[in-house]
Amino acid sequence: MLRRFPAGRLLAYFDELADLLASDDFRGCPFTNAAIEVANPRHPAFIVTQQHNDAVYGYFLGQARAGKLRSPESLAGQLTLLTLGAMITAHTGRQGDVAGRDAREAALALIAGAPE
């Protein structure tokens, strides 16, 4: 069921994220890193980080709506939070492969809980 388009695309995103987090050269999300360094919400670099997060949310929202999943706005917000949290967790010392696996399992539970 979950591999069907477009719900399967949501899970595929987390498959790719898991690969990224497990890579030896992962140094955190460049957008989050920039937001932390800049900290001024009116700075152009900070605004770009917000736009990036909005784009990630928008992707999840579009897929959730296309799949007619329950509460698409809530699901998109949860998956965005999960993505950012997994990246920060992997970057700040937890093994990336573990963070990626945990994020994928959490995404699977969220997606499965919002059936078509």
C-alpha cells in the first residue's frame, strides 16, 4: 500500500535521507547550519533557509494532498520536523545510519497513520 504513488514518494524521500545521513561526508543541513550562524531573521541568508524549509514542507504537502492522505497539512509539518530533527541528530553526534533508520521508521508510521 505505502509504495503506491504518491504516498510511496514520501517514504522514498526518507530512504534518500537515510542514505544522506549515513554518508561519511554528511556535515548537517547547509540551510540549518546557515540559519544558526546568521540568526537574524531578516538577513537574506536566513530568508533563504526559510524558503528551503517552506519548499520541503510544500513537497510533503503536495504529495499528501495528491495521495488524499488524512490531515495533509499536519502530516507535512510532522514530516518536515522529522527531516530537520534527523539531520540535526545525525550532525550532532548520533550515528547517521541510526538517525536515518529511525527517521524512516517514524515517517512510515506517520504515513501509515494517514491512510488514503
